Amino acid sequence: MPEGAVPEGVVSGGVGPSAVWQGSPGVAFFTDFVVTGAVRGADATSTPAEVTALLGDGFVESRTGLGQLLRCYDLVEFAWEREGDGLRGFCITVQAHRLDVPLPVDELAADLGRAGFPLVEVAPDGVGCRRFVRADSRVGVLVDEDSGQVLALTAPAWFAPGPRGERSPWSREAGRDRVRHLVGLGAAEREAWARRQPDEADEAARRWWFLWVACRPLLPDEGKRRFGHDRSVWEVLALWLLGACESAGVLDRTEAVCEIVRYGLLEPDAAVRACLDAVPVSRADVATRESTPYARENLVAVNASRAAKRLTLAAGELLPRVRDRALRAEVEAWLELRTRLM
């Protein structure tokens, strides 16, 4: 394959239909999934009806007692969870361990490298598996440590590169003690504390990330959240820590805003406004599956489209509680583009 070429099947429409059901599809099928996070355009955000329209009705489906819907297309599995009166997609997995012929991670990594989308290895899981990730597509690859065989590919990944994929340098109790100390400080004292910390980049990123992880379980439950001047000290600390994580580079703006929405740190109108402000591209200029191939030279546009999609979905979760009509209209306009975004 020529340097920089896109593997067969790595285009805006994804892989061909037969690849979904083949017992041993070629490496291009898996390369395509790592690059796009989708199978023929169906990804973790797709609804059951959208997946059927894209992949057909040749699936096995089951429900769990937790309100989850699971659907299997041979190697490819989709999972949705109950949200209100509907279902929200949360995971798509390619079960490579079911292949007739094992897929070596070296072969997959080499093909991705030639295409210009290299994998990054993160800390092993400690129970016999190596973990790789493609951060922009949020695809994780789980590999048998002994054989080097790819076991599964999942999007979005439950692990990440850098500090987020490493073990905490502190015990859970030590992390809680640190954030309990911080929550008792005033704003000026907290900034003074931050200035006294070592400023080596990797260490700073690791510190801020684990402080944020330690803070999350201490945030008030949804029914007890307050906003404005009545916001709890824990929510104030959480916003401060997210800002520090962003400054340290452990979270980008999209990820930080999505965390704000996930943990309810701003009232709905303010949170939606933050989502829209963070979208890095206009609706007129955003890359879509029809307009833009998944190619290395288009990576900036592809990732801007991905950020727009994540932020739009985060904002969409808040729409029933948004009072500003202009905000609602803008989010709804973005949501109409959702299935076309990268």
C-alpha cells in the first residue's frame, strides 16, 4: 500500500455489506472500524432503527434486566441503555476473538500506520491484556498479552492514552483526602495551592486528572444540585478541577464541556450554551460522511465534525429543560445533522 493511502473500505460510507457477516473478514474491515468508529456508518450513537437501515435485519437481539438492548451481527455487537422513554446507544464492539483465523495486532497496527492512523498503546490491564487506542475515533483495541491476538475492538473506548489510561499514583483514600482539603479552601487559597505544585507537564496532567476522578463521587446527586450563588462547594471545585485538567492538556475543550454536562455542573441553558460555544466549526462548513473521506489529510476536519457531534448530543440531552428558544433551535438544527457527522 502506498504511503498515506487509505486502506480499501476506509471511505465515508464505511465497509461493504458482506464484511459484516464474513467469518474471517480481511484486515481492512478492522482498520476501517478503528479509523471511523463505525460499521457502514452505524456507530455507538445510532438508534436501533438506524442500525437496521444501515446493516439490515440479519441480527440476534436480546434484552437484559438492566433495561439494556443488545444486538449482534456476527462479529459486530451494538448495545443501548434505557433513557427516559427511549434507548440511548452507548457501545459498539467488534468481537475479533470469534474469527476463524486470529488477527495479530502487529498486522492491524501496520495497516493503520500505513494509512496514517497509528494506534497508541496504553497501560496494560494487569490481567493478561494489552490495550491500544485511537483517541480521535475513541476506539480501543484489546489484545491477548501472550499471543498478540486482537480480542475485541470497542467504541467508545473505556480507556484512554496518557494519564487517563494509567493507574492512580494515590490510593482512593488519599485522593479523597486531597479533594476534601481543596474543597475547604477559598478561591485565592486554592490558586496558591496550585502554584505550589510541581509544574512538570506529565506530572501535572496526572495530578489534575486523578484529583478530578477523586472529586466525581463526592458531587451531589442530581436532585440535590444547585446553581448560581447556591451552587455547592463541590460543584465549584469540580468546575475548577475541569479547568485545570483542560489547561494541563489531559482533557480537550470538547471533553471538558461533556464532563460539565454529564455531572450537571451548570444549569441547562448555560450548559447548552457552553456546548455550542465549544463546537469548533459552523454547520455550513462541518465535514460530513458524504463530503469528506476518512483520510489523513482530512483529519482536522473529521475531528471537528466528531467534536460537533459529541457536543450536539450532550446538548441534546438537556433540551427538555432548556428555556431559551434560540438555544433550542440551534441544538435542534445540529441534531438534524447528527447521522451525517463523522
